[in-house]
Amino acid sequence: MTGSLVRVAYGAGMTVAAMLAAIGAHLPGAKRRWPTLAGRLGKLPAPERAAAQGGDAIWLHAASVGELVAVRPLLARLRERFPGRVFVVSTLTGTGLALARELSEAHLACLFPLDAPATVRRRLEPFRLEAFLFTETEIWPSFLSALAGRGVPAILVSGRVSARTAGRAWGLRPLYRRGLTPVTCCMQTEEDARRIVALGADPRRVHVAGSLKFDVGTAPPPAEIAQLGAALAGRRLIVGGSTHRGEDEALLDAYRALVTAHPDVVLLLAPRHRERVAAVESAVTSAGLPCLRYSRLAAGRVVLPPGPAVLLLDVVGPLAHCYALGWVAFVGGSLVPAGGHNVLEPARAARPILVGPHTEHSAALVARLAAAGGLVRVESPAALTAALGALLGDVERTTAMGQRARAVAESGRGALERHVKIIAARLTAARAPDASTA
């Protein structure tokens, strides 16, 4: 299929998807079943539209909560560097939108539009954009092409392209090439840089700047974390972070197998998607274990029992601080084929890390942590049980692994400054009459 046919087919497919979404958004119960659908149809509500028209805007897009947390320091630095602009933050999820609306660094938060040409035009219409920044793998061809047509610089920040993504996108290379050619790409690793060039990015605009997640500071823990620490009263905590279906069950099986030999241990489960909380709670009770929701424990409505117990993190935000209370961390999305999630949070907390075989989203970092002795990869639920048992029985090894993990996390700092320099240079070049590549 030629490049023009690929582009036409993609645009038509996204247009049909947007039309179906518009119909679906008006169906009975749509707000409950698809809470973010209406917000992705392009048109901004009146208050947001007024804010968008308030001046030159810099728009930063991050897919979800993890990416928003990672780019927040960049957003703060850009507000210092470019005062007087309207700073817009967009995301794809309802949870991400709730967090974006809480960011003091953003003037306006919204959902990212569906990538249909007409939908994109409606969303861009009220803005006087000076730049568009987007994170990691959020490459939307129609949106990027619309920006290029308006002469708006687009910058990929903390960019990454997994082998899996590169393989899937190969057939759409003509589509990606058109969108990526004018984009300044700040990639996490040399391998990410090679892959983005293979997808069509201009090598002259590709930089290796590192991952912004390395420069995320640790905010002071909320009061609820101190209450959780007091409730644990010295008991050891296994933290299962960002878990998916299948991983909660594997952790529960491991916990039941180990708790008799280690009666002081408590298990904490933090589902990746908040809508799974009730299902995970049901799985815990079906396993014959007491289940305590974090929110209820923090409010003093329940008390941690002296025997086996499972804590369920049912709010967004405290996971990084929960890692700091832990003895060992399992990072989810890795025992099932979801690509793996953020291993930097437990590394910064100096906790030994366990992951499954599926870590494509952070392959280079996982490899560094494993080589340094701060992380162990487990291939199955049985191997997870064995690895947890080994760490519960070896204080010296657990401490040493945590220190090695933290050393790797500290070694990656500096990405924020590199990003700010590249972005400032790109915007300066865009304002110059003879702007060329950057």
C-alpha cells in the first residue's frame, strides 16, 4: 500500500471511529460506561475555551498518571523559562485528567482528542499554540500533521519506542514519517533514537536526552502514609504495584504460601486501573484473607489485624510512598504481557525489585537494574513465590539489592536539564525568520 493510501485509510478509519464515538456519547448510560468519551470529541466546554484563548499556549500531552508525574518537573521549568504563556495539559484517561486538574503548573487540563482530522481541527481552533510537547509513545499522525500545517513546533519528550511498538508500526511507516519528520525527538536511549529514525523521524532532529522519570523528586508523604507506617508497627510489607488481572492472584498465592513461615508479613496490592479495585477485593476475600482498603485504614475506620492481612490501595497517588514502606516490591504489568510499569519508584526507595518477563516499556532500565543486582526477573508465579521467600529470609541481600537499585536511579539524573535546553533551542529557532532544523 502506498504512503498516500495509508494516510487516506487511517484518516477515514479515525473519522468513522469519531462518528461512532459521537453517537455512543449520547446513548443512555454513556457517561457511566465511557466517562472520557465525550471529552475526546474535539469541542471544548465554554470555560476551557475561554482559558485557551487567553494567550500564546504551550501544550503538553501525557497519556496517563505515570507520564504526568514524570513530566511535572519539566512543566514547572518551562513555566519559569517561558512566562506569560497559557500552559495546557492533556491526557487520555479519566484518572489522568483528575490529576492534571490538580496541577498548579497547568492553566488548563483536558482530554486529548480522537485522532480524526475534523476532531483535531475542532480542538486546535481556539488555541494560539507556540509549541506542542508529547511524551513517550504518544504519536498521533493526524494531530502532528495538523500542527505542521499550522507551523507549530512539536517536540517528543522522554521518548521511547519498544521493539514491539516498532514492529507493529512498520507497516504504517509512511503515515508515521509524515507526522514525525518535523518533530524534535528527545529520546530516552540510543536504541530508542535508532527506532524513531527507522519510523521516519529526521535524524537531525533526534537527540538522546534520557528519561524524565529519573528526575522526578519525591514529594513529602501525605499524612496517611505516616498512619500506614504506624499501623504496620514494624511488620514487613510486600508491595505489588500497578498490578493487572492474573498478577494479583499470583501474589495472593505467593503470600498464602509464605505467610505461615513469615507471620509478620503483610501484602499490599495496588491495581494499575482503579476500576479493578472491587474485583481485586473480591479475589482477596475469595482467597480467605482479610482485605483492608487503604482509604478506610487511613481514615481510622478499620484496624490492621495481627495475623495475615492484605491492604488494597484504592486511591491514586501514594504508591511511591508505599514502596518506601515496603520490604520488597513487585512491579506489575510484567508477569502478564502488558509491557511492565515504573521500576524507578521502588528503585528510588531503595527496595529490591521483582518483575516478570514482560518489561518492553522500560527494557533498558530493567536491564541496568538487573546487571547492577537491584532487580530480579521471575518467569512464572512459582518463581515469584520462590524469589519473595528468598528475600524475606535474607535481610542482608534485601538491603544490598535495595541500595544497588537506588544507585542506578541516582545515576540517571540530568535528563530534565537536557530536555529544557533542547526545547528552548527549538522554540528560539521557531521564532527566528530563518528557522531550520533543531
